[in-house]
Amino acid sequence: MNKISRRKFLQISGFAAGATMLPLPMKWLGRRDVFAFYQTPANQLGLFKTKLRGVGPAGIPLATPDGSAGIGGAAHYTFNIGQFTDQLHPALGPTTLWGYNPQNALGVTGVPAQKHLGGIIVANKGVPIQLTFTNNLPNKHILPVDKSANFPDAAQHVNDASVHLHGGFVPWISDGGPMAYFGPPTIANPNGVYGPSVSDGVNPNLFQQVLNSNLDPGQAEYYYPNQQSARMMWYHDHTHDCTRLNAYAGLASVYLIRDTFEGNLRNLGLPDYIENGGFEIPLVIQDKIFVGSNIGLYDPTWPGPRTPGSLWYPHIYEKNRWHKVYSPLRMPAPSAVPEMFGDTMLVNGTVFPEATVEARPYRLRILNVCNARFMNLQLYVDDGSLNGVTLNPVTGNPPPSAAFVDGTQNQPAVLQLGTEGGFLPTPVLVPTNVPFGFDPVTGAPTGSILMGPAERVDLIVDFKNYIGKNVILYSDAPAPFPLGDPRNDYFPQWNTAGNPANALTKNGFGPNTRVLMRFKVKAATSSVAAVSINTATDLSAGNDPLPLPGGAPIIGGALQLPPGVPVRPLTLNEVFDSYGRLLQLLGTNVPTANAFGLGYMDNATEVVNLVNGEKVEIWQIANLTGDTHPIHFHLVNAQLLGRQPFDVVHYNGTPTYIGPARGPDPNETGFKETIRMNPGEVTTVIMRFKFPTVPFTVPNSLNPNLGISGKEYVWHCHILDHEEHDMMRPLVVI
């Protein structure tokens, strides 16, 4: 079917111009016309001018316990949440950020200097930790805040915090849900502000009642049981109405769990841990936009800090940039926007960095922390040009001959061990040089290492073939994903008709969203252990048993689901809000005033009743929108069973399939908790719900909006602008 614009769709569909909530089958609405209209000034930020920030006393602080004990003797950590400045590139002025700062750090005497992404935590399986966070955020946000009727909590206070352990198997009071926020004490609220999930406004909040009766106003307490296998998680802010802004401002960091199984893999050549000085590197990817001295000329209404080097965030909803329908209401200013796409790439809080590595295998733990930008990660040998890679003028791709050839695999592929859910059943080879594209048969997005926001990959990359050379980490995933808009694709002198900003950018400088960083390879300084882990290595013992080992068979093009397991039909929807702005919603298959969508404040529909302590469910989620959504589930890990295309236009609550089902990609066969759900497809997952074992009684949520009493979690899209407007629903487990 030919794709049409939203404007054309409105013309031919006969929708009333005055409607405030219009359901649209977005699968067929064509290219998404969105872009950040202010750009980081061109030719200011040179590539590879700063070193990749490592972990430790000279880099990102590695948190250590404070010496006190939590419940049951749990090691206790203390963190500050505050505002600070950091130098992210030599040519940038100091950037004002929000962030976490551990009060104790490895190799540091006293409180460590605060750094972007500070406070990496390393935990051990089965060994709980407990944490106190103190909110010292100022009353004014460093980014523009939409305080319209769609964002009621932001209208009340912009400096609340809620710390979510993303991927954590935790009691709900330590999940850091949107309504479990806490604010600093003020004259008006000397006891601090606490959200409705944890406070009734009369009794002490649940943090005090359950976990730590000695908390001061403006503090919250969290208990992490760590009853999970080895994996890379992360923790970030999840405050209702401000998650997108707070995470972008810097409230995010890494959380690693170790276990015996992982430790024994070092006998097979797995590089040793970063906390031991081993050859393991966490890589946290972000995209941002920075204020320049020209901000008054190009964005005269910018309400945030105007000091060059400050963070910039889109704050005006302009109809020639984002789709809009008529509304009699005046557009809010500042306004939320559909997605935020930056023009400058950061890794570990440094802009276009360079990392010196030895000619040996490294373990790269990669996390996509972008608000909305997907990755298609590739590795290329630096060709000596100022950009490190030269694009074919016709295809826009680096030449195949530039592909990175892994020193262990002896081919343009690297070994992937795991995802955000821990180790895969067996490692898989993923290519290093496959540009983004679409499968000619299924139409599904393809590439090298596809990553939505919040996804993680665990790779072994062997640099031994490239002593004295450089290797480029590169991505060409379209934004928005998967159809894209060239105005979000930054690379000097490339496609200047599609993105005029590229015509102004000299080679070797930003804006640039394709080149992430460079590895500078030197000779190994010590003996190199061979890696004997390969695609035949059984890693299944390193994780909990999958609900369906081996997955669901596909017979006659259809997924064969296990009998007796309840199936929950759900939907992803896109409509318009009362201001005429795009609005993304989760929902069931029951029609509502908003297609099939429901808002976060509507009563819970995803209510899971445990039987003998657990419950297995299958969720089939139909994507009626034009975007791929990275859907994240709190509390549980999911096993992806398959995806299948369906007729979006005629969807009436029951999908009519128009093509065969296909199973997960090879690197999606293990547990995941953030799963890409493509337009026009039903994505099927199976999940085992249960609670962690903790040495205290966990009360039910106090949140009256749930409509039912139980343990409160959420599920949502991890495109953060979608999540908050309003693609998130309560998940209540009883």
C-alpha cells in the first residue's frame, strides 16, 4: 500500500476538524516529519578530541558501601541527587547537569567529584544492597518543562525524583515507579513531597514505614535483592511528567550484577571485570544538543540556560515540524514534543571520544540511553579521513572493504553473549558492517546490532588485527525508527538536500550522529588469553529457565502457543491530545474514545493474579502506529516468541494476519525486558510473574488511580517522550 502523510490522511478520512482525540491507523502514514530545529553550532566540536571516560577515580565513580548496614545486614549505599557542571568536550563550556553522586567511591578518599553518569554500582547475585538517596535538586529545572493540563505533576513541582532500577527484580516500593517520587523539603513542604503511591499525606511515607524509619525529609530508601543472574542493568529517574527531561539532564547510571557462572567464564577467556582492572568497558550511548553563542538568534524564546555548552531540548510544538490537528486551545509553551533527537553523540558522557585499547579481546557492555534514537551499531576500520569513514555518495554507506574483522572470529562479525536479560542460551555472531535496511521478504528492519532506547548488548570484540590503526563505532539507524527523516541524520556534507545542516558542517566536526567514537589500537602490554567461548558454548545455566525453552514453533506460518497459558491482547495506539498534539497510548483490544488507547491515570487493566506465588501469561501486542516502540516491562523479564504482520487499517480488536509469523532474531532468543515492537506487527511475548523474596512485609500501593489494591508496577514505551505522553500503563500484581 502506498504511504500517505497524516495531513493527507485527515483530508481523505473525513475526520472532524474540531475533534480533540482522533484515532489514526499510523502504519500507513508515511515518513515522520520531526526534527530538532535548533542545532549544536557546526564546526565547533571536533571528532576524537577527548578521551573516553573510564570507570574509577579519574573517571566515572564506582560506588562503594558507606559502612552501615541495611535490613538483614545488607550493604548500604548513600547517594546525593543534585545539580553540577561537567566538561564533556574541550571546546564546550561547562555543561550544567543533574546527576547521582555516591558519597563513597572506589579509590577515592572522601566524597568523589560529581561526574556525568556517576555512581556505577557493581552487585553480586543473591547479595542484597540498600540505598538512601537524598534529593537536593534546585527548584528550577535546567530544561523547559511543559506544565499544561497533560502534565499535572510537572505543574506542581519540577524537582521530584524517583529512582528506577531498570531491569531490576525488586519489590514495588523499590521499583522507583512514576508515582513513587520524592522531592526536597521546602518552606511550603518542610517534610518533603512524596508521591501518591507511597504517601497518603497523613502517615509516614512507605519508604520510612518499611525500609528506614530514620530517613530525613527529601530522602527515599531502596532495597535491591539482586536475585538475578549476571547482567547489565541501569538506574535512572522515573518521575511522573519529568522522566524524559530528568534522564536527558543526566539522572542515569549503570548497575552490574555478577555471579559465579559469569566468573567461571573467565577461565574460557572472558575478559576480567572492570572493577578488577580487566578489559571490560561499559559504553553508555546518548545523543544531545548543546546551546551555542547563537542561541538568541536561532531560538529567541529559549527559556533554559543560555551559557554555551548548556543542554538544549525542543520546547515548541510547531505544526510544520510535528503533525497537529485543529484545537481551540492555545498550544502550551513550553510544550512537550513527540520525540527528541539530538545531533551530537556522547559515549560515557564524553562527546565523540577516543579510547585507547590494546590488540586483544575486550568485553564491551553497551547501553543505549538515548531518549528516542535507535542504534544500528557497526565497526569500521578508520580510513584516515577526518570523519574516520567515507560514505558512498550513492548508497550513503561505508565501503564493505572497511569492515572490521574480529581477531578471534576472523570475519566481519563479533560474538554477542547477552542482552539486558543476561546471557543468551548460546552466543551468536552479529555482523559488523551491515547497514540499516528492510528485509525484502518480511519488510522487517535489518542491520548489524539493532538497539532501541534502553536495550543492552554484551559483546566480545577482538582488536588484535589492528595494531597502530583506529576503529570507528558507527550507527546509521533512521530517526524516527524505522522510516526516518533525513533531517535527523547528521554527517558532514552527506545528503545536504535532505538535511541542509550537513552542508554547513566541515569534515571532522559535529553535528554528526553516525560516528560515535574511535578506538585507537596499540600493541598488547601483557600476555593475551585466547577466548574459547564460541557459538557452541552453552550459556543456558547462566540464567533462569526460559518459560518456553527453544521458543514457540511456527507451523503453517502461525505461532503455536502453549495450551493452558492465558493470552492477553493489547495494543499500541497513536491519536491526538486536546491541544492537537500527537499522543501515544497503550491499550487493550477493547475500543475506547482514543482508538483502543488508555492513559496512565486510567484504572489498571493489566492486573495479574498470582497462583501459588507465580503466574505465566502470554501478551500479544498489536502495533497500530508508525513507529517501532521499545516496550519495557517492570518487574519481569520476557521471552520474545515472535512477530507477525497484520492488517492495521481494518483492525477491530482481533488481528487479521497478512503474512507468516517469524521468530525472534538470533540475538533475541534469551530473556529481555525491553523489546522492539515494529509497526503493523503483533509481537508475542511470554512472561513469568512472581515477587522477589525479601526480609520484610511489602504493603500494597497507596495509589488511588489503580482502581484495585495490589503491588504497583508499570509497562511503557521507552521512547521517553512517548512514555510521558502518555504511553505508559499501570501493571498491578496481586
